[in-house]
Amino acid sequence: MVDVYSMEVLVPSLAMIAGMTAAMVWGFFKIRGLMNEDQKK
């Protein structure tokens, strides 16, 4: 059983981890796309 205090601590940290992961994935594809465009020239 998870109590309210644990939820208040876990949810923000999980949200931060998810946000950081999403930012890393987005940045990876963004950079890869730019690199692919440079190679085409």
C-alpha cells in the first residue's frame, strides 16, 4: 500500500525522470536529423 506522502515524493521525481528522458530522446533525433541534412549537401 502506497501512502499519500510516498505519492507526493515519488510522482514529482518520476515526472522529472520522464521529462529528462523525453528531452534526451527529442534532442537525439533533432541532432541526428541535422547531421543527416549536413551529409546530404
